Amino acid sequence: MTFLTLTNPVTTLADSVATDTVTKPTLEVLKEIIPADTAAVDTLSKIVNVFSDMSMQDAISFVIKMVLDLSFRLVGAILIYFVAQWVIKRIVKLMVTVFERRNIDISLRGFLVSLIKISMNIIVIISIVGILGVNTSSFIALFASAGLAIGMALSGTLQNFAGGLMVLFIKPFKVGDFIEAQGYSGSVKEISLFNTLINTIDNKTIIIPNGGLSTGIINNYSKEPVRRVDWTFGIAYGDNYDVAKETITEMLNKDTRVIKNPDIFIALHSLGDSSVNIVVRAWVTSEEYWDLYFDINEKVYKTFPMVGLSIPFPQMDIHMSK
């Protein structure tokens, strides 16, 4: 029975193969050196069993064949890596060009480019590992489990992140637009991947998570270039309606901010409890909406008394009879 004192398992195995003296005691000594709970023992057993039935010449041929096969795999993996990097660069360059033509937001553009590069590099690495003969199922399971754990831990944050991507990509509003959303209204100051900042009319900064913006109702007052202004003016019972209509028409026609097409609309809206209500509708650019609205209110208040029209207010008339 042959007994070998081993200091290095690999060196001893190589020496045994060279002298064609691979025996069962050699395997037993190697098992004592390598932990039993590892897969190396099973692999080593297969190698020893193969070499046990070979002559020195066959063993050398077998080793050379393994080395050549591994070399070809390694060279192929290196070539695939460099070719894949060349393809990834071309794809990224093409996507950057497309994003610039479609005027995609800069922050969204950078994120998408980084995401695509990382994803394609992961695919390339897994493919190279598979070419080298390593089982890739464990890598895929590792990435999947890590992604699931991160998704569960950051569910709320990821919802806002996904909402930010939708807002930046679909663009329901842009910086500078006046919007109303989530119970707040103001001008959009900044759009990030997680939140949107708006400034209210009284100069308050409101931070709204993008998750709610992407799924909620948004009223964008700046989306269209023109808006319709609606007024309701009241005159007293007994006042001349034709004079009121003519006065309002002349007032709007003289104002250069009023768009003449579509035409100005004026009609008797209703007979209220204490006034005859006249509805007025005119079109104006979105930027001049509030200026026109407030100016016409002021002119009506000042002009109506000058033409014999009174602006009524709620009152009660009491008639006493003896």
C-alpha cells in the first residue's frame, strides 16, 4: 500500500500522473486535505478515476486536449467581450442621438443610457461565464433574488422613481408650466426622478412625489397656447340689456389682447334673485389670461354707472301698507 505525504494536492496529483502511480491512497490523502462538503472532492474523484485507467501517453494527450479546449474557450470569451463592447458603444451612441432628436430630458437621458449599458454588460458577462463552462443558472438566480429583495425594500421609492420616468418620458408638463395636481397649483420649478417641485402663487415650494403625479389627474393650464376667459356680470332689473351688451362688446373689441377669432360671445345667462346675469366669453393667450380677466372686471365696474347701468347686490325690499 503506497502512502504519499502531500504538501500541495495539485503538485502531488501532477507527479502521480507523470509516474503513472495514481492509486486509491492518493485520493484518500487528498480527501483529508480538501473539505468534504465541497464539490472539489467529487470532481477530483472523477479526474483520478479517469487517469487511473490511462497510460502516461494517454494522460498527457488528455491534459493537452483539456488545455487546448480551455484555451479556445478563453480566446473566444475574450473576442466576444471586445466585440460586445464595440456593439454596446454603437447602440449607446445611437440611443443618445435618438434622445437628442426627441428632446428627452437630460436627467432621464443619462439614466436610460446608464441602465442600458449596465444591462447589456451583465448579459455579456453571463454569456462569457457560460462559454468558459461555468453554470450560469446560479448567477441568474442571484441577480433575480437580489432584484426582488431590493424591490420589496424600496417599493415606495421605486414607485416614485417609475413615476418620474413616466413624467420625464411622456411629458404631461414641463418646467415653467402652471399646473394643478394633488390639491396644489403653481408653476413647475423642477422635475427630478423622484419628486416634482412647484411654486405656488404666494411663493411656497411644494414637493410632490412623482408616483402620485403619474397616476393622478393633472390640470396643465399652460399646455394650450390660448384659453377662454369667462365672466358673469349682473345688471339690475329695469336696466337696458342692449346698452350693457353694447358696452361690453365695445370694451373687448378695443382691447388688443382679446383674440377676435373665435368671436366674442355675450348672452343673457339667467334671471337671478336680485340681478339679470350676463355671460361673457372671450379668447386670449395663456400668458395674458389673468391680466385680461382682472382688467375687464375693473373696466366694467367703472363704466356701467357712466352709461346708466347699476350693478345690483343682494337686498330685500320691504313694502309697508297702512
